[in-house]
Amino acid sequence: MTQKPRAIFDTSAWLACFRGDIPELEAIVETHDILTPDVCLLELITAYDYTSERELRTRLRIVSILHEIIETTPEIATAASFQDHTVPLGTRLALAIADQEGLTVYCCRNSPLHTNESERSRMTRS
């Protein structure tokens, strides 16, 4: 059995995926093992207009059961704390994990789909 490549989604990527805004995200979800920082579960609860508790539970199951939740360690938290604080915490944690693991982060914050390289360049311009 071949192992799928791994990638990281921040909260904005999951929200765009759930809304169906960016078809490429669905393809990434189907072809990759997606890692998500644990804080993103909390951000998802507050960032999406859920019609029912059932819908909320379904979304959280998709993220946490079908994919992998990454626990925030002291090392990841420290790395994220030295990033631009105007960037959401879930995104900063995703970028810190990506640096640690050598993985790609997918973000949809304030624009179409982009990866950690374009997100980093935005953070340095701010």
C-alpha cells in the first residue's frame, strides 16, 4: 500500500473546502493525508455559520477522524509566537508545523488558495 503525501490545512483552507469555493482543495483532500493544528478545530467552531449541531459535528469529524490533528507542543507554540500576530493563530501554528516537518501548508486567507511560501512572503511584507 502506497502512503499518501502529507500536507497541512489551516482553518481558512477547511472553510473554503466546506464551502466548495476552491475545487483544488477537494483534490488535495482526496490525494493527501491532511494534518491540521488542534487550534483550528476551535477556530472552525467560531468561523463558520453552522445550521445545526449535527452539521458542526460532521465538519469536525471530517477534520479530526478522516485526517490528523496535530497537538500544539511547546516547540510549535514557541515558533508560532514569533510570527506576525496579525495572522490567525491556526495559520501560524500550521506554518510552524510545516517548518518542523518540511510540509506544505494550504491557506485561503484573504485570497485564493496559496501555500506557505506565499503566506510567508505576505507576513514579511506586513
